Amino acid sequence: MIRAAIHVKFFKNMELLTKLGIDWRLLIAQLVNFLILVFILYKFLYKPVLKMLDGRKEKIEKGLRDAEQLGVELEKTKALQAEEIKKAKQEAREIIEEAERRAEVAGAETKLKTKTEVEKLISAAKTQIVEEKDKMMGEVKKEAATFVIAIAEKVIGKTIDAKIQKNLIEETIRDSAKK
């Protein structure tokens, strides 16, 4: 009876569908076709699209992690670069200081060499002057002796022999050396 009541009710609903112009067999066939289409779309289209979207999401997340890691490495590199620049400036400062020190030493050495050379030149010049003076004095003494002899000959009127002439020259030289 229950079955018969369900059956009657089913057929009444079917009559209602038929009055609306809907064929229940066609409706079930369309429902089955729709479910098959949903299954095919789910299997062959929805899963690959989800897989592709997941892959993209992973790539984006990986890119963000890599960018974050690169940012950290960039900061490390900047710090390292600043440290290297600081070291290079310090080394340059030390090189400049060393060059200045060497220049001072070289200047002092050059000044000392120049002073030594000037002193040598002055000493050589003094020696040369003394030698020239002695040479000139010798020549002057010879000329003075010759002049004295010539005057003495005129005064005495006779020629002095070589021995007396030598004695007179020596006396004249001693006298002029004392003065």
C-alpha cells in the first residue's frame, strides 16, 4: 500500500511535469549527461587548472622567499662593502702617511747630501784658493827678488855674484813673510 501510494504520488508528479511540457525520461537523461560532463570537467579540466594554480602559487611563494633572501644577502653585501671601503680608506691613509714619511726622510737625506756636497765644494775652493795664493805669493816673491836685485845692481853699480844674490833673495823673502 505504501508502495502504491508512492507510485500514485509519483505518477501525479509526472502528470504535472507532462503538463508543464517536461519529459521525465529526457530530464533523467539530461541529468545523467550533466553528471558525466561534471565528472569529465572535474577530471580533465578542473584538476589540471588547480594543479597549475598551485604550481603558480608555489613559484610566487618561492620568488618571495628568494627575494627576501636576496634582500638579506644584499644587506650583508652592503655591510661587507662598507667594511671593505673603510679598510681601503685606512690602507690609503697608511700608504699616504708612509709616503709622506719617506718623502721627509728622502728630503732630509737630499738636504744632508747637498750640504755635504756644498761643504766639499767650499773646502775644495778654499784649498784651491790657498794653493793659488801660495803660488801667487811665490811668483810675487820671485818678482820682488828679481826687482830687488835689479835695484841693488843699479844702486851698487856692479853685478852681484850668484852666492850674494841668493842670500839677498832669501833675506827678502823672510822679511816679506814676517810682515
